[in-house]
Amino acid sequence: MKIGVDIRALNTDKLTGVGKYIFNCLDNILQIDKDNQYYFFNSGLKKPSASFPFASNNFTVKNLNIPNKILNGRLLTGLGPKLDTVFETKLDLFWLPNINFCQLGSTPLILTIHDLSFIHDRQFFSPKSRIWHYLIRVGTLIKRADKIVAVSEHTKGDIINFFGIDSSKIVVINPGLETVVMDKDQAQSLITRFALPLKYFIYVGTLEPRKNISSIISAFDIYHKDYPDTALVIVGSQGYKSSDLLKSINDRPYIKYLGYLDSPVKEALYYLSQGLIWPSFYEGFGFPPLEALACGVPVIASYRTSLPEILKNQAIYVDPYNISDIYQALKQLSIDDKLKQALRESLPSYEILKWSQQVQNMIALFNSFKK
């Protein structure tokens, strides 16, 4: 089969959840699938074929040298181009791995939806982002798709509830999990430059309202009075309304903001931390808690949306709206060694979440469209 894939989300030097999903998914698919041929669609000035070397070269990139804003306007108004017709060959299938401006001809479409937080909690998004999501016309994309991939059962439920889609049209395929194995000495050598105290908790993710970082800070203010030798480390790119968060962070010497960090430094910070704090208001899946668990450290997580489905009995769950709840969880991890040991011993085998395993399901879905 000739399979088209939209890779526009890779046009950044700082891949976050969706970008990492697309890159790792494609990287593993290309290594495993030797039967199908892949055609990547990109636009703009940057060409990911050079910036993102995949482990296999079983792909062709078509880059439209058109600024993305102009392309999006043309796709929005129906002036084209149809993304499945820009290649020098006829495609059998097109995969849109995240919601984006898209116009297709008659080629079957698989659409991946990571979450519907922009519908569920609109107040957490900037006016510009709300307009963008409105113009994308998610409902039209969902109706056009022949199959929809949801990254969790929770996301599948949201798709059904918000758009009335028949459940048979939706396939749940969890993303895979990147794991980096290292010992304590290796981890310490990677983070020496940050001059962190011996004990710290960590948050990893974009600085934005949906992630509930303000509540983490408020809870840690209380916690730090009891445990002044423990710091809070915040890792992630700056997002919507991050300026107020940065001011709060800069006003507190016991909170360290390190900006965006990728592997293996990020994993080193997990390994040496007291645990991850992640009381997010809404998640379609949630990579950082699984990454932390894979590094053998405890996780404090919100009981809302997909997180209990993904983390099961391996986290301490809190009410994200209750600062006292978050504080008590931090304190519990500081005084209850048996709890920390129990959480570590409950970690599952992460073989089932390896990308090489998860993409087998994607390849099987692709092959189900064979004529």
C-alpha cells in the first residue's frame, strides 16, 4: 500500500507530546513495516527529512514550499491543495496523526485524536488557540474519517459524547513509551550543571493553565515550610499565560525552572527526584507520569479524565482543585517509606508499552484498508 502521512507537527525543535507521538510512531513503523510505502506531507521552509532522521528510509517527503498560514487559509476556504494528490503517485490511504487543517480527495482517511480538552475546558486555551480549533472544524474531520484512532478509552468516550460517533468507527491504540535506562552516577553527571539540592520533586510539561501548575506551587509553599531542604523543579516549554507562573517561580528560591529539556537529561531528573507532581485538569493520555514510573519514582496525579485509566494503581491520586490534597500527597511521600516501596513494586512490565509493540496495531489498522 501507498500510505500518506501528515508530518507538519514535526516542524519544531522542541517536540512535546503530540510531536513525540508522531516521530516515535513513524520511526518504529518504518523499522517494522517492510511491505507498505510511506509518503510524508510537509509544508513550510523546514524539511523534517533532514532534521529528523528516521531509522529507516522507506519514505518519500513532499514539501510544499508554502508558509503554513497561507496553506491553512487555502485549505480552510477549499482552494486546496488536496493533500493526498500532491504526490507523484496515487495513495491508498492517508493518516492524519493529529487534528490539523486538511483537505482530501477520495482517499480513505485515518484520523488520530489525542484529546478534546479544547472542547471540554475551553477556558484553559488562549483566544487565538480557540479560533484555531474552531477553524479546524474537528466535527467535519471526524465525519470525513473512515477510522479514528483514540489514544485512550477516555478520549474515545469524549469523541462519542461530543460528536455522537458510532463506537465501531473508533479504535483505541495507546501510544508507546520511551524508556532510557541509566544508573544513579550517570543520572547525576547529566544534571550537575543545574546545581540542584539533593532532594526535589519534579513537574514535567508545558507551562499552561490546563496543567494546574499554580496549584502545585501553592501546595509546595505549604510543604516547603515543613521540609525546607526539598525543592521543586519545573521542566517544560512556556505556554499560554506562562508569564504569571514564571513570576511566581522567580519569587521563590526553592522552585527551579529549567525550561524545555529532552532525553536523556529529562530522565536523569526523574531518576533522582522524590517523585513527579502532575495534578492536571485534563489529559487525553499523559506521557510524563508513565515516564516517571518507568524511571522508578512515585507519581502524584489527578484522578480526572484519562489518568486513572493509564496509571491504574501505580499513583497517588489527588483532587486537582484541592491544594490541601496535593500537599498531603507530598507529605505522605516524604514520611511513608513503605508507600514509596509499594508503589515501586507495583510497576508493571513496560514491554506492553514499547513503541515496537504499539505500532503493530497501527500497521494492522493500515493493512485493514487493503483492497
